[in-house]
Amino acid sequence: MSFRREKYVPKGGPDGGDGGKGGSVYVESSRHYQTLGHIKNLKKFRAHNGQAGSGQKKKGADGSDIILQVPLGTVISDEETGEIIHDFVSRTERVLVLEGGRGGLGNVHFKSSTNQAPRKTISGTEGQEQRIRLELKLLADVGLVGLPNAGKSSILSKISRAKPKIADYPFTTLTPQLGLVVLDDFHSITVADIPGLIEGAHEGTGLGDRFLRHIERTRFLIHVIDAANHKAQDAIEVYTMIREELRQFNEELIKKPEIIALNKTDIIDDKHELDTIEKYFKDKGLKVFKVSALTDDMLDKMIQYVGSQIIKSRENLYGDILEV
Ligand SMILES: Nc1nc2c(ncn2[C@@H]2O[C@H](COP(=O)(O)OP(=O)(O)OP(=O)(O)O)[C@@H](O)[C@H]2O)c(=O)[nH]1
Ligand SMILES: [Mg+2]
């Protein structure tokens, strides 16, 4: 609120200007970032306040916006309700998370024939606050799942140029690894190697299930089973257990199309056990590949099959978009 005060201008009338708008908070995906490391230790992001208006009808400056940059693959959600605000999947995008408060209105607006000296103003709105969760999920087409030591990383290292750590003890892989698998001159798919799962992973046993979020968005799962060190009955139990861990984490995971990779066939003596395992899965309607990450046996066939499935699902996806 302000009134014009000038020599020789008695009762100068209202001249209080408007307040500036508060800044807004945006989140933007950027190809320059691959992790959320740059914002890990920053707990609060605050856009700037708008400045107050002043006399002589001066409007206050708008507060500047703040733009938080995150890598592609980040999902932002409301920490309290869990509601997804945005999923940055395919390209760089900018999303308005919180709109800055409206600036107040100065008394210059409220002059009328009956009120030449209005004392009325309208306050600006308060800025808003929200707790949001930022989660980075890999964007892979295919996920490799299975017990520790099943040979997931060995398979990834053979089908892609990724160089994951491989060793003869459980929990060699401590974080998910991503590999690019080139199918032909025009097509490639990405495959994620997830740390091994054991019974109770959903309750935190072993490395727990926290890496499973990285396969939530895959289109396809390859279930890797060490067929050399499991009797048929064990292999089946292992499969059922892993599926149960996946289900506990997210029902959607077990609805994904999957195939079975029976690995380490190079050191199997008892072909009868192997046939029993294979029959069990085939009877369930699942496609089975008897592979060896050591000798490369059947890996190529498996990848061609998985690749063709992925390419088909991509075509369907684009088909849907065209229909819309
Ligand atoms: N003989 C033979 N050994 C294999 C084969 N595949 C993997 N191995 C061995 O099995 C062991 C475990 O292999 P990894 O690829 O590290 O297994 P992983 O499933 O990634 O294990 P985690 O990372 O602990 O979950 C290593 O000693 C590999 O050399 C195979 O086809 N044949
Ligand atoms: Mg591994």
C-alpha cells in the first residue's frame, strides 16, 4: 500500500505496485547426467521469492525459477502419497512440479469513485512445499534374473561388450550392470544383469530386492538357472522361489514374458536330469535354451529369439501410438 506523495500534488491517490510472482520448481531430464549423485546431498530445492511491490506503481521482481536436472530414467513421485509425478523415459522433458505463488496486488487497483484513497491490497499466495522422491531406474529391454552364481554376468559378458565382474562365489555382482547387445546393423537391445536373488530377498536377505526396481521397466526376463549344480527338483524349486521374490516385490514382474536359460551345460554329465528340467519348463509353455556361457553354446540362438521378441514389442508400441 502506498500513496503518491509529491509537492503540489495533494492527495496523490494510491500508487502501491504489485508484488512479483514467486519462482517455480521444475524438474528436467538431461542427457548430461547418468546418476543422481550431483543432487544426493542437497536436501532442499527452493525457487526464489517474488519481491514486494513498492510506491510509484512499481511492480516487484518475479522470483527466479529453479530447474533440477536429472538423468533419463528418473521417476519422480510424491513422497507422501507415492503418486507418480513423472517418469522421464524417452527424451529430455521439463515438468513443472510446484508453481510459484501469485504476487500480491497493490492498492493502485482499488481506487473507485467512492473510494479515492483505498487501503485495500490483496496478499500474494504462499509458496508451496512438497516432498518428492527421485528414483533412477535403468532403461533396459531385458533383465537377467536368478540365484547368485547362476552365470548371469558371464552371459552378459558374452552377449555384449559389458565387462561385469565374474567369479565363483555368490554376490559377485553388487550393482546392476547394463550391456548393449547388437543384433544386426539396425537393431540392438539393452540387457540388465541384476545382482543375484536368494530366498527372503524381499525381506532384505542377501543383497535384498532393492535392485529389482531396475527390471520393473524391462519388457522381458531371462531366468538363468545353473543346471549343472542342481538336480531337476532343485532347479524347479529355485525357479519357483525366484518368481515368488519377484512377485513379492511387484506383481507386474511375473507377468512379463520370460524364457529359461539352463546354463553351464558344458559341465553336465547327467543329461537325464537336464531333460527333466527342460521338460518341466516346456510343459509350462516356457521357451527353454540350454546354454553355456563358457563355450557360448546356444547363446546366439537365445539372443536372436529374445531380440526378435523385443523388436516385435517395440513395433506394437509404435503401432499403438499411431492408432492414437
Ligand atoms: N562351466 C561353466 N561355468 C560357468 C558358466 N557360466 C558361468 N560360469 C561360472 O560360474 C561362476 C559364477 O558366474 P557369474 O557370471 O559371476 O554368476 P552370476 O550369476 O553373475 O553371480 P552373482 O553376480 O553372484 O549373482 C563363475 O565362476 C563362472 O566362471 C558356464 O556356462 N559353464
Ligand atoms: Mg554377477
